[in-house]
Amino acid sequence: VAKQSGRARWEVYQDEYRREALHRISVEAELRGAVERGDFVLHYQPIVELSSSEVIAHEALVRWQHRERGLLLPGEFIQVCEDTDLIVGLGAWVIREAVAFLARHPELPGRVYVNVSPRQIGRSDEGLGARGLARTVADALAEAGVSGDRLGIEITESGVLQATDLARADLDRLTELGVVLVLDDFGTGYSALSSVLQAPIRGLKLDRSFTIRLGDGGACDRISTAIAALVDSLSSHGVVEGIETEEQRRLALAHGWTHGQGWLFGHPEPEHALGLPTAGQSQRVPATRRALRTRA
Ligand code: C2E
Ligand code: MG
Ligand code: MG
Ligand code: MG
């Protein structure tokens, strides 16, 4: 009996495994089509000065505009992309889109930061010489006529720690374009500090897993204070992620942080909801209508 139920369990397990594998394959196929068509949209979340709530930059966050399922968050698809080369095509789309957004909004305060996966860094395409992220970024900037000092890249520690010589050269070239690199989700990896030495990192973002524990009067508060001091001594920029309450803002300020991001200040929103002046409005309104309007 035991043997039989063991076998039954094994079959259930195999069934489940097969279903999951099939699901993954179909998601991957669907995503491949979506990347080819560009069925995605970027939402932008403000990064603010904690003391004044003044917007000093934005982070671009990708969403999949799924034909049947509606708008999907990265949690539903980014891992599949990162496990395959799909992230390279999607990542290039994200960069072009963010740069085009910058071109439409010259008045935007500060930089737009895009998230980049380790797989996008230090690639060299056969026969074409070094291509990599810096080349993708340089092409996008040139095409849109946007300066590199308006763009930032968020990268996780694993992206920096896995850096080969080729990857390191790619990151160096990015900074030559005026683009800055910041470490995302700081504190969630291991060997966080050595990653700061392995790439030209200009800032770091304290992961939300710390933010939700701020005010514990113990380890989290002390770590937060120590990292803020470290950021300061490295003359880099620090951002506290996932601030949802006034209490968290107050604590982050008390610990020495200057910048933050989170629902307290603004959710990620599509371009049209950001309250920015419509790009090229004057050019798009036909001359005759413009004349009528000025007379009215
Ligand atoms: P992340 O880069 O750490 O982005 C912050 C995430 O926290 C975003 O989730 C954002 O919507 C969410 N968030 C912001 N403020 C708050 C808050 O106050 N409370 C809570 N609970 N959450 C907040 P989202 O948009 O679902 O993105 C998840 C992750 O997906 C990102 O984490 C990033 O690692 C990845 N991702 C997003 N866009 C891209 C992309 O274009 N390329 C790559 N490679 N990864 C991306
Ligand atoms: Mg990020
Ligand atoms: Mg983050
Ligand atoms: Mg995160």
C-alpha cells in the first residue's frame, strides 16, 4: 500500500512538474511575441527629497500589456525573461522607451533610472565586436538626441559581482556617457560592500525589507543608520525604497538618509498620469488652430 501511494505521489509530482514546465514554455513563447511587438509600457515612480517631498528623479518600471490578462507586473514575467535571453530584447526596449520619454520631457527634474539585469551587461555579439549595454544606451541616446547625464541604471549586487572584464568595461563605458550606476535592493545580497569596489557605483537603494522594519529600536535601525553614514562618507547617493508612512519618512531622515521612494510620495504611473506638460504640444497643434486660440 505504501509503495502504491508512493508511486501515486510520484505521478502527481510528475504531473505537476510537467504542467509547470509546459506553462513556462507557453509563457516564454508568449513573451517572445510580446517582445517582438513591444507589448509593454513603462510606468514612472518619483524619487524624492525626504525633507521636502520634492521630486528629484524617476524610476522606470516595466509592465506587460497582455492581450487577455491586462496589465501585468514584473513579478509575473521578469524572471522568465531573465532566465532566457528575452531580457536582452526587453531590456533594450526599456532603454529606448525611457530615453524617448526623456526626449519628450526636457523639463523633467533629474534622471530617469532604468532597471537592468546582469544578462544585459558585457555581451559581445559575434562578429560585431563589443556591443553590450553601453552600446545599446549610446545608440538610444544618439537617436533621441538625449544626453547621458539624464539617465541612470539600477543594477543588483549579483550583476556587479558576476562582472567579468568585459562586463566591467561595459559599465565603465556607461559612466563615460554620463550615465550613473546605482545598486538596487541594497542589503539583500551577500558581500554587498565589495560590489561597491568592483564597479563605478554612484549610489545605492536600501531595500524595502529594511524600510518595513524601521523603528524596531534594534538591529534594523542601527544598520540603516550605519549604511546612511557609509553612503555619506562615499559621497554617493542613498535612496530608501518602499516608504509608505510618515513614520518611515521621519525615521529615514533621523537615520541620515536624504532621498526616498514609495507610495507615500507616489505610485508608479503611466506617462499621461504624471501631470507633465504634453510633449511638443505647440508643434502638434495645427497653425490655424493655434492662431484661433491666441485670438480667442
Ligand atoms: P525594484 O527595482 O526594486 O522596484 C521597486 C518595486 O517596489 C516596484 O515594483 C515598485 O512598484 C515597488 N514599490 C515602490 N514603492 C513601494 C511602496 O511604497 N510599497 C510597496 N509595497 N512597493 C513599492 P514592480 O514595479 O512590481 O517591480 C518589481 C521589480 O521588477 C523591480 O524591483 C525590478 O527589480 C524589476 N523590474 C521592473 N522593471 C524592470 C525592467 O525594466 N527591467 C528589469 N530587468 N527588471 C525590472
Ligand atoms: Mg529598481
Ligand atoms: Mg529596488
Ligand atoms: Mg526591489
